[in-house]
Amino acid sequence: MAEPDPVPVAPAAASSTEFSFRGGQLCCEAVALAALAQRFGTPLYVYSGAAMDRRLQTVRTAFGPGAHVCYAVKANSNLGVLRRMHAGGAGFDLVSGGELERLCAAGLPTAGAVFAGVAKEPWEIAAAVAADILFFNVESPHELPLLAAAGAAAGRRVRVALRLNPDVDAGTHAYISTGKKENKFGVALDRAGELVAAIRREPWLQLVGYHVHLGSQLQSVDPYVVAFERVATFVAASPLHAEGVTYYDLGGGFGIGYGKGPALDVAAVAAALLPRLAARGWRPVVEPGRFLVGDAGVLLTRVLGNKRQGETRFVLVDAAMNDLVRPALYQAEHPVTRVVPGAGSPQTVDVVGPVCETSDFLARRCLLPPCERGDLLAILAAGAYGASMASNYNTRRRPAEVLVDGDQVRLLRRRETFAAMFADEMPAADGGDGADGGEVVDA
Ligand code: LLP
């Protein structure tokens, strides 16, 4: 009998065609999520390789062959995900020396990487200079002498782009807005001229571009255009601002739907910016994170029980805010679905974890068919800022992560062990104080 066509996840929640109902259960590509939960346990992050590839190609096609697409490593920094992004032609957007270490650990080239951050440490700067990354995104004056000294020590000029703060309200959650004047990021346009002059005074520094990143989860094209126009006005103010500039890094921030609508139309962002860039001979750099991996991942969790308190029905699950902190931190709403659709009329429930905080919820006021202990739920659109923000709070092991490719499954990260979690807290074998724990060190 021919297999019935896959049915997408509830239309409103459809985040990615790679997650669909086949044979009455939710699958990632050709693999049943229930089988993965059985094999690897829960909570479990499951990623679709095809979904990542598709989104990367969407961005690359939109911005064209002249653009440099840097995947924002922070969104999902698993080494396997980084390899996948590299295979699809991406460079990398870094914000720490640790993220650079990840590229090295994954055996990936660093030449196409850019490095932003308001407070880079000297060792991070030295490592990125040694790695000869494409450019640094400079955002604080104190970085300039550090960068110049690292360049002098390495005997090479350091390429820098100046991160500007154009004071644009991108309309995102306050915690993920970065382009307003009260945010710590970038350099205000009225101070940028001084920074450009300071860069030009340093023989070991070379100004190659400007950078703007307005925030995350942007839903419209306008902020990108307004920011560009403000930067263009600044650059036009003096030939010194324009000399040698070849890159315009418009940042990331491309929003996704989270079950409420379509993702940002990146082709429209490109259509608005490319002619403006071409007119100045500037090459576009983009730094998407969420757009590339958010819809490509789900967090699988098993129902531990049900509880009713006052008017609220709680579905208690084995994933928690330590596994996915976005709902607690940003009031983010992720669609939730049962992996095997249940019978019975849907009820309004709060899906909560075992962590001892009232903010430990994965979804509030969501509609689900009655759930019983043992049922599996999928928290959708959890591929970005899920695993990469996971913690050990309440001494919970961080979840395993798997990547699906058609009918193949790769374990990208084992579930953390308690031994690994405690390893750095153990008394050193040679100097430990067994009674009190901890390592005795000279003050
Ligand atoms: N470039 C820079 C300089 C950034 O700071 C960020 C994100 C990105 C690119 C990528 O932004 P995306 O394309 O992923 O929106 N944890 C929050 C998001 C924090 C974003 C921080 N910066 C969340 O879960 O919503």
C-alpha cells in the first residue's frame, strides 16, 4: 500500500516542512520522533539537516554570490551544526574566543569568520588575530590599542569593521534589541567619526567596513533600510569615513514565525539593500543565526504527569527551563504538539518542567488534546537558542542532540553525564582535601 502523503504539523504551527505527520506520528524527515525518544531518551533536541540546508540556501540565494553569509554560532554552537553550515557555504559570526575554539575543534577554517562583542578579552583578540579571521567588529574604543598590539605582535595588519549603533528601534523584545542608543552595542553615530580617526591613526589596523546589528527576531524590512541610510549618511559626511571600506555587515536578526506567521522575507531585505550596496561598491555580509536553525529543531519531552491547581491544568514534562530558557527569559511562545495526536477535545494547559521556579514553563495557555504520563510532546522551532543556552540549573544534565538526514540519524551530543558535570568540582587527585572537598590553593 502506498504511503500516505505526509501531513504538516498543525498548519498554524508549521515551522518547517521537514517535520510532518507520517503514518499518524510526527517525524523529522523520514525518522519517527518517537523512535528517537525511545533510543536516546528525553529531553532530546532533534534537528533536520535538510531544514538547515534549505534555510541557508534561501539566504544565499536572496543575497547572491557576492554576499558573505556568516552563521551566528551562538544560535546553536554544536560542532556538528557548525560543520553542516560550513558544508553549505557559510562563514561564521563569533562573539567569543570560545566560539573560535569551536571552529578549531570542528576542524573548520577561520578565514571567513567575523568577531563581534562589546568587551573582547586580550586572549580572545590574540587568538582571532592568530587565526587571521576576515575582520573584527569593533564596538568599544578600548579595543583599538588591544587590536593594534595584537597585530603588531603577529606582524600583520588587523582588519576591522566599525560596529555602529544607528539608534533604530527594531520592534523586538527589549532583551534582544541591540540597535537603540540606550543599548550597550556599537558606537553612536555622533561618536563614530572619532573612532574612524583613531582606527586610521593605528598603522596595525585597517578599516574595511561597517557593521550594524539591530537585534534579533526582526519581523520587517524597514529597520534594515533605516539603519543603512543612517550609516550611508555618516559615511558620506567625509571621504575619510569611506576610504578603503569594502564590507557592509548588516547583522542578523531575521525573524521566524514561531507558529504565528511566516518568517521574515529575507529576499525582500536583500532586494532593498543590494542596490544601495552595489551603488557604493560594498560587499554584503549577513549574520543570521535563528533563521538558519530555529525552525530546524524541536525539543522532545515526555509527559511525567498532570496536575490541576485552581483553574490551571498543568502538564508536567521532563524538559525544563534549563533545557529551553526562552519562554522564561523572553516570554517566548513556542508551538507545542503531541508526537502522536491524541483523541479527546483539546484543553488549555500550561506545559511545565520539574525545576523549582514558577518561571519554569515551556508553554502557557496552549491547546493540547488530553496528555497522559508517557506521552511525547514536541516543542517546535527550538533549534536556535535552545541547546546553546541550556544550563545545569537544578543539577539537570543538558540534553542529547541528534541530527536527522533523510533516514539517517547522527548523535551530535551525548546526554551529559553527572561525572562530567561534577568533574571540575572534584578535589584534585594530588592536592585535594577529602574531608571538605575542593582543592586547597595558595591565597
Ligand atoms: N550578529 C550579532 C552581532 C548578534 O549579536 C546576533 C545575536 C546575531 C548576529 C544573530 O541574531 P539572529 O539572526 O539569531 O537573530 N537568545 C535570544 C537571542 C539573542 C541574540 C543575540 N545576538 C533568543 O533566544 O531570542
